[in-house]
Amino acid sequence: MNNTQTLDILGNEPLVLGHQTRSEITEMVARPLDTFPNKKWFIAFLVAISILAMGLSCIGWTFYNGIGVWGNNNPVGWGFDIVNFVFWIGIGHAGTLISAILYLFRQKWRCSINRAAEAMTIFAVMCAGLFPLIHLGRPWLAFWLFPLPNQMDLWVNFRSPLLWDVFAVSTYATVSLLFWYMGLIPDLATLRDRTKNKFKKTIYAILSLGWRGSMRQWNHYETAYMIFAGLGTPLVLSVHTIVSFDFATSVIPGWHATIFPPYFVAGAIFGGFAMVLLLMVLTRQFFNLQGLITMAHFDAMNKVILVTSLIIGYAYTTEFFTAWYSGNTFEFYAFWNRATGPYAWSYWIMVSCNVLAPQLLWFKKFRKSIPVMFGVSIAVTIGMWFERFVIIVTSLSRDFLPSSWGMYIPTQYDVGILLGSFGLFFTLYLLFVRVLPVISISEIKGIMKHSAPVGEKDDV
Amino acid sequence: MKTEKTYWKSFEEIAALSSTPRNDNGGDTSFDISRRKFLSLLGASMALATTSCRRPIHKIIPFVKESEAAKPGIAEYYASSYPISDHSLGVLVKTREGRPIKIEGNPEHPLSLGGTNSFVQASVLELYDPDRLRTPKIKNKKVSVEEWDYLTSSILRHAHKEKKVVRILTESTGSPTLRNTLNSFVSQFSNAKWYEYEPFSHENSRAAYKASFGKAHKPKIHLEKANVILSLNSDFLGADLSAPTYIKNWTSKRKVHDVSATMSRLYAVESRFSLTGANADHRLALKPSELLIFALNLAQLLTHDFDGKKIPSFKHRSSFSEEFIKTVAEDLASNKKKSLVVVGDQESEELHIVGNFLNFILGNYGETISRKIQSPSFFNGIKSMTPLIEELEKEKVDVLITLGGNPVYHLGEKFREALSKVKESIRVSLYEDETAHSSTYIAPLSHYLESWSDQEPETGLYSVGQPTIQPLYPSKSMGEVLVLWGAALEKKEIDALQVWRNAIKSYAQKSTNTTWKKLLHDGVVKTDKISPQNYEFNMAALESTLMLVASRAERNDSGDDIFELQLEPSSKVWDGRFANSAWLQELPHPVTKVTWDNVASMSPETAKNLNVTQENKIEITANGASLVLPVFIQPGLAQNVITTEIGYGRTHAGSVGSHVGVNVFPLIQATNIKVQKVSGSHEVATTQKHHDLMGRPIIFESTLEEYKQEPDFPKKQHHVPEMHSMYKNDHEYKGHKWGMTIDLNSCVGCNGCVTACDSENNIPVVGKEQVLKGREMQWMRIDRYYDTTNEHSPTVLHQPMLCQHCENAPCENVCPVVATTHSDEGLNQMIYNRCVGTRYCANNCPYKVRRFNFFNFNYDMQSPEELGKNPDVTVRFRGVMEKCSFCVQRIHDGKHAAKMEGVSLQDGKIKTACQQACPAEAIVFGDLNDPNSSVSKLSNLSHGYHVLGDLNVKPSITYLAKVRNYHPNLFKFYE
């Protein structure tokens, strides 16, 4: 279809390729939902759900025996559990960023990826939310983390960053879910109108809240969407800021740093975009959506990845500089130990994956090469997981008193639960692509060629 | 008297009940239920079955007359004495509801003065050890007590009548009454003999005294009177049965509270890395073969009284060692009558003779070595056993009775074979150990907490032991068994317990102002009718030593490249007798910090020579035995010296102690060892893997000279910035404000506090696997750092580390559920019920003193272990964080007691468990709000500091910095 590609007057590539009519777009996105899943989907689903089942059995074993089946110890009280939590929360950032911030900035290219990105956010937050609950020594008392009124007047500790986490993550999950659902309403109505299956029709009818597509409804919808985008924007910044407070407000060298909030947010966007990119590449391939998810989209996402990678690289350097410049022996040793200590390998994996690998994206050729961007995204995902490992495990393993230093060695249950969280994520994503449109049908129509009156190109 | 009668009411019950053996509780399998009883049981069980859906109804019935002891909720203390080998320690046994739960030192006892060690602390766990032998057995079949008594008595009656060869082998005992009982029992037979055996005896020391002064004994040493002490491979501060006394005496001359302070100086010359060496001001590591030559060279520097030509000169390996020997000589010479040379108990007779000679020429007898008082020592070593072993091998013994001890484990396979040839072997022991497995008639021995005993811990001092609980099993003490057998020979009925009680009661007459009640209250009685001894050194003893050294020098078997083995008694399991004590197995070795193992310690150079690294395995071959040990690399050992602890590798210790470590008893007399690397590796569980302070503000040290110039040196060495807080005022503590000081100068790192804390606070044992993962639960630990500034001899720093109860605690604000809070009295508290186990507090603790229950570590608790738990302290479930509570239960007890008496709480009334156990009095606890309390005074000393002070977490524990007493000549090596 490349021969049809023409640049607009500003030199931007078109975001929808081909000469589809609106009904063809609807057909393209909604058709998979009407058909029986193919073999590829079933294989993928089977793999994902098996990994999930394995993860759940590891969690069950942990509940039965205690946290001791993991590698956590004294001094490393947090291991894979909290590493995974921060990792998934980070992944969950891209969705809201794409749907809220890019919306406010009128970045049209977001329209074909925002649906999947938001879904991904919700699934990632679900994966993340799992860990603070299962990492408890007594997980059956997890509800104590919420300020529930009780007859003993026991209250939670509002000074604890872990409690702020509870609020931040649950707020983020709620807002993301509502935002996603709101964006879905016009599409749900489309699906309701298309489907011939009575059962599906009922469900879609209930979920579409009586959407008729009237001008008035569109007016309300657009206003509400704008408000949600406005609400979601500070959340993108706040959630990971608060997650970083878990570390920044502590006294442990390597944790206690003022740079953490911006550094964590940048890292989260970085990791989140890499995950969106991975999913979009796969979705595009599976559902033949080359016309809707184009190289222009990938190019834009790769640019975000490159920029955030540079921010991350800068943060790594600043941390080292500050540690040296502060003259604080504990602080300096903590960083020196990261780069040269027993966990140096994890530090260098982190640096190569997060700082070195994305440098390929300086070149347009690589930004438009599916294998390169896929490889880079995988590297970034690995790198961002290791970033959290480096911060949490390396800092804890050697803190103030050398007498108490110790190594953390994960067990098969740690690895099982990590894989299990990926199983959960992909299971949910695979279910999502079967029941909901992966691309926002209504929004994509707004950025089609000739969708806007001539002269008002920039109006969405 | 009336009072006496009332007092002993509870005892009569003990006596009455013990005389009728409790075969129902003892696990006796004999099925003696009559038809009538069977039917009534059947009916009862039917009745129970029909009502079993509700809890059984218990009625609360008040006492008509309240029992004097066993008041619910109130702890009772009984003075007693803890026997180990021929030594003993005066203790107070804390009982709750009639169960002993904690052992404290007896402050009235002039030797312990309230101090204890780990062995004593762990003895309460031994009492409740589920692996104890519970019933008599004959040929491995359980029998009733009556049957066992009858059969063994008839064997002895038969032996008596037929004039058979009867031999009794016991562990050594310092109990005068037991010794008399044994002697009189033996004299009832025409051909009976009593042997006592301890693998770690004072045999060589006694022999040396016999040769030097004509008296085979061991006079008491006064470390508190000596200004200069030289230890020749002695570990008087560590693996020594008198260590609590020695620590107390030695540290009394090491306390530095102001610039006018003086300190004694300790030199250690040793071929292992002992706790004594670790605490020495100067330490020199030698090969075992060099010790004697060193001592003789030192003697030569001090005197010309003997012909020095025969002595090979000591080969110096470094400038440090050259300077060292000169300095020691100089220092000893200038401190005549105020010096002391201490030779290790297990050292050769020759080294002891030289030690005696040195003490003699330094005029220490009558000054730092008592002329009047002797420490207990008996002829109980391997040499005393030789005739018995010979007889056994020749199958000349008809009846062998082994009481206590564990000769099969100590003496090995040969003894086991010899023992199995004996026709009738009778054994009474605490456990079904290696020796019991090779004996025919075995019966349980009463624990010391279940029996009467007496001790003579030094000349003229008697301490008594009283039972604090009825025997848990149908067991008898050694004395009771002997009295019963003795009576059986004469076909008399006798109440053995009564005999023993009367014997103990007779001590009340030893001193004019001691009544029976006072004796039991104090636990000790002193007689002062002791005549001084005369010590005149016999030069002939030295001559023979010189001959021996000369002949050895000709053989020249002590070259640098020859590997030498140095064995030492374990500071945790002693000779293996405590192998089944989980507290002791999990206790880190005071220097290496190894738990659950004995390891082949060697210096890095030795490891290089052997081409091995940490946790490789080596095989040591000598005397036809070869053993495989894991390698443990440790600084501060002489080249090609391998050291390891004895007492491990038990095969029948019980579920905890069997097959832990390697039994090195076969190498105990070994010379000419061969060492080689073997394949495989062995994980060693240590509680500390990093040994360098890295210049961090954790421990500050100085020398006495420098301290006098700059008494506030910790403050000079480390800047603590002022805290700028958003909040105007600090919290005001209106009532008490609890605090602690730990004197690093007094702490020797003996681990007594750690075990005391285990016992007081129901701390679970986690096992080797979990220690390897870094999950040990001890609330208190002793951190040990090496300082290698002196490249020839590393110095060691010990630091007890426990919850610092920070005023500005980082753990408190991070808990999302407020499970750790600050009390109004400055305590950092854990609320177990509220804890959900996020572990955030532990992560944020700069001192890493919080401990998490990764599993339910109390899951496999077996009866009767639960009886030994402290009922005042919660047994924690899995998933809950825990840590030092400053013994909050004791604080409440103290406050309640003061309130009941209507007085204000006095300083020193509340003691934490660690403080109470500490023989060095290094730990002081009290109210910081009381300006006159000792803790306030100590906290304000100029060399007090807070660990990691610059974090501004405001710990409630003040450490008093370490002050060393370097000799000026040697100072240059430590700069």
C-alpha cells in the first residue's frame, strides 16, 4: 500500500493508509469479534493461561508455607515481589499517558493505539496490584491496608509511603478503568448494532449505556473525555512519584534520593511505551491492521522511547555524580557497589538495555524497522525490570552495617510468580482482543483522510 | 521450726511422688488395665463421644490452702548450681507455674556474681528436650522402672556375691557428696573401681603442678589482680568452663570511665583464633609446635636461672614477633607480682611446667595465683582411663556401669567394641546417646534441674542445687541410682531422695550463721578454714622439659611447610554433650561466626598452599584416621596451621545434633598430619560474611594513652550534624525513658547474652538451611569485625547489636498498619497482632536488627518443649516481624513490683535478659530520665557514642568506645 502513501502539507505521513470507507474501517476492526477465534489465538491463549496457572500455584504454595519459599531474607526484605510490583506499575503508565496527555496535546497518532494501550494499563495495574497483596507475611489480612472503620478504632498509618501507594494505585486503577470504559462507549454501541448474536447484543447494549450517536451525546462525551484526560494527566505523574516515595523517603543508601520521582516517572513512560510497542507490533501482525497502525505510529513511539531513554541515562549519571559529590561514604559505596559489587551484572544489563540499546533509534531506518524496534522494546522491558531489581535488591543487600550484608538468591517460586504475572497479563490481553475492539473505531474515523473539513485539519 | 515445715511442704510432695514411679506418664507400654477399668473407660469414652461437639468443661476450684510455690503468673526463683564436668556455676532458676523457664546467674555466688554463659542458659532447653531418654530400656526394649531396678540390682548383687569385676565410669563431677557416694559404693564390692573421664580435663596442668611443686592440683588465678597477662594458647575468656568468672575478673580491670582509669594488658600467644586472642591487646599467632619454644625463649629473656643453651632459639617470622617477645618480657619483668601467665588447659605438661616457672620467677604465687584456694581439678583425663581401656580390651570386666558422659563418642570405635564385649553393661544417661546404644541396660538420668546436688567450685566454697521440677520422666540422678543400688546390695529399702536431701542439708552446719533456709536461699556456703600452700619451683621439672625440647629439635619435625592441627573444645557444644541443643548449634562461633558446623579454619596463605578456597573440602589424615572437613578461611592464623572444634559429628545425639559437623575426636592426639584437597564442597552457614568496618562510624577505638589526651575521641572522629526538624520540640518523656549502654571495652563477645535472649524471648531456632539464607531469628547478635592495620596480626572488634530503640525510628513511620510504635517510655514496640508482614520496617532499619518469621518456625514444636517457653512473651506466628523489645515484660514486672511495694522504681531493679546474663557487666539498662541511674551516668561519658550517629535516628543505646591498652613499643604496628 506504500504507493498510496502521500505526505500532507506539513510533511507528516497519513495515519490511516488506503482508501477505506468508514464502514470498511468498522468492518476491519470489528470483524474479528464476530468470528470464531483462529488456531493462533488458541495456541497463544493456552500458553498464556498455562503460565498463569503455574504462577497461581506458586502463589498458593507461598500462601500455604509462608514467604520463606521465596528468596527474601534479612537484609533483603523485598525481592522479586516488589521488583515486579514497581515494574508492572511502570508498564501501566503508558496507557494513561497516551490517552490523556497525548489527547490534551492533540497528538492524533494516539488514536489507533490508545485503546490497546489503555487496556494494557489496566491489565498491568492488575498485575502490579497483585504483588503488594501477596508479598505480605499474612496475606489474609491484606484488607488491613485499607482504612476500614472497625470496632477497635484501628487506623492505618498515613505517614507510611506504602499506604500512599495503596491510595495512589487504587485511584489510578479506578480512573484508568473509567477512562477506558468511557472511550469504549461509542464503539460498544457500534458492536451492539453490528452483532446478530442475542447474548452479545444484550451485553453490548447494557455496556453502551444507550448510546445513539446524537450530536448532543457526542458533545457530552467529548467534554467528559476532556475532563477525564485532565484528571488522568496528574495521575500519570503522581502514581510513580508515590511509588518512588517508598524508596525515596527511606534512609537506605541507594533509596534515599530526591531524584527518584522524576526518574521513576520517566522510567515508567519508557518501559510502558516499550510494552505498548510490543503489543502493537503483535496485534498489528495478528489482525492485519497495517492500514491502521502504521510506521508513522511506530516512529512516534520510538521517538518517545528514545527521549525517555536519554532521561533515564541522565538520571543514572546524576545518581552517581551526586553520590560522589555528596561525600557521603554510605551513598557512594551503594552506587559503587551497584556497578562493581556482586550484583554488577544486573546493573550492566540495566545500563545496556535501557541506555545503550535505544540509541539505535536515533536512525529513522531503525525506527521504522519492525525487527529492530521489537528487539529494542524487549531489551527495554528487560532493562526496566532490572532497574527495579538493582534499586531494590542491590541497595538492601549492602546497606549501613557490613556485618549484616547478605545476598538475595531468588527461588523457583519467585521466578514462577514473575512468569505467572506475565501469564495473567497476556491472558487478559488475549481475552480483550477477542471481546472488545483493539482500535478505537470512532476515533480512528476522526483522523481519516477527508474526515475533517478542508482548512480545519487540526480539529479532531 | 514451723517456718521450715511450711517452706518444705512442696518438697514433701516432690519426695512422695518421686518414690512412686509414674509409669503411666513415662511412656510405659505395659498394658495393665483390668476388665473393670476397661469397661469404665469404654463407658467414659462413649459419654465423651456423645458430648464431643463442645469443649470439655473445666471447673475452676480455688485452693483451700494456697501453695507456697506455683502462684499463677508469678515467677519464683530458686538458687541452684549448674554442674558441668567438674565445674559448676551458681544459678537462680526462674520458675513459672512450677516449670523452670529461665536460668540466671546467682548474684550471691562469689564466682559467678550473677553472670552466666551460653551453656547455662541453654540448660533449660536441655531439660525440655523431646529427645531425652524417657524410659528404661533393656536391649533396646522398653521396660518398667521396677523391672529395670530389679534386674540391675540383681546383677550387682550377683557380682557382689561372686566377687566379679565391677567398673564404674562416670563423667567427672565436682560434687563432694557424689564423690563420697561413688567411693562408698565402690568399697561395697571386693573388686570394683571408679573411673571418671572428661575429654577436656586439667590432667596436664595437674601433672605439671605435681612436677613443679609436688602438688597435683590447680590453684585459682586472679585475673582481677594482674596488670599484665600472658595467655599461652589459653581461651579463658571463651571456651572455658570457668569463663564467666574469668570474664568478670578480667573485665573488672578493663573498664574505662574517666581519664584516671588504668587497664590491664593482655598478650595472647596462640595457635588458634580464640576469643581470648580476639580480646587481647597484642596477639601473636604461632604454630602449635612453636608455643613451647616461645615460652622457653621468653623465660630465657627473663632469667638466667636455667641453662638456655639447650633451647632452640625461636624463629621469628616478622619484625612484629621479634618486638613482641621482647615487649612481653619487658612488660612482665616490670610487673612482677602483678602479672600472670595462663597456659591453655589442653596444652602439654611441658608447656604448663614452663608456665609455672614463669609465674614462679615473676613472683605471682600468693599474688595473682592463690596459695589458698584451688579450682576443682581431678585425675580425669585420658591417662586416668588407660587401665580401664586395657581391662576392657582384655575382656576382664564383668559389669561396667557408665553414668553420664559419653565415652563411646569421645573414645571412638575401639572403646565401642570393648564395651560391647562386656557381659553386663549398665548405663544411666540423659540421652540415648552413642554409649547408650552400645549398652544393654539403659535408664534415664535426671536433669540437674530435677535433682539435688552439691558442688565445690573452689576450695572452701560449697554451692547446693535443688530440684525445681519433678522429674519429667521416670529418671533418677546419679546419686539416687547409686544410693538405691547400694541399699539393694544390703537388701535394704531406702528413700534415695531423702538421703540426698539430708546430705545437702548437712551443709547448713558448715557455717555457724547458715540455716537450712538460708542455705537454700543463697545457694552457697563458705568455710574459711583453709590453710595456705607453699609453692617452691622444682628446677628438675624444667630440666626434663629442656631435654624433651632438645630431643624434639633434633628430630626437627616442626618446619614451616609442615601442616599442624590445632583442636579446641567447642564454645557451643563443648565436648559434644550439647550437640542436641538447637540454641547452641545455631549460636554463631564467637570468632568465625559459623553456625551448625565445625570447619577447618586456616589462613589465606595456608589455603593457597593447599590450593583450596572457601567451602572446598580437605582430608586430614593422621593416626590411621582420616576426616573430611570444609575449609574456612580466616585471617590471623599462623601459616600451615589448621584449627577446628571438637564436639561435632555426633551419630546419636538426637534429632537436632546428629550428623552435624565432623567428629574430630579420632585426631585428638594426632601429630604428623597429612592434608590434601578432596573433591566436593560444603556450604558453611555463617551469620556474618563481611568483616571490614570500611571506615564507617560503627565502632570507634582508641588507645588508653590517646583516650587520656582526648576523652571524647568518638565525637572528634565523627561529625554528627545537628538535626533540623520541622517540628519545634522533641517528644517529652514524662515518666521513664528507657535506655541502655553497651561498653565495648568490657564486651568480650562470649554470646552469653544471645542465648539468654533466646531463652527469655522464646526465639525460634531456624536451622542451617535458613541460616544459609540469612534468616536467623536471634534478636541480639554480636557483630565481629577484623581490623588488619597490623598486617602481622589482625585485631578484632566485637559489637553487640540489637534494636536501638531509636527516638526518631525509621521503622515506625513506614509501617502502613501502625504495627510498630513508640511508647511513652521510649520503647520501640512491635504489635504482633497488628503486623501484616510488609517487611518495610526491616528494610528501613539501618541496623538490620529486625527479624521476620519467614515460616512458622514454631510449627514443629514437640512436647514437652512448650513447657520451657516464657509465658510472658508471645510465641510468634509466621509472617510477623519481631525484634528486641528491651525485655518489655521485665519492665512491666519491675514496675508492678515497685507499685505493689509502694515505692518508686529503683535503678537496677529492672534488668534485661542480656544484661543479666552478661558476666562482663558490659550491658547496663535503666531509666535515662533519672540522672542518678547508672545508665544515665554511663551514657554521658565522654567516649559514649551512637552507632551511625549522623543518621540522626537518635538511638536509645549508647556505646562506650573501645579503648585498647597497646604497649608503646608495639604501637607502631597498629598505626
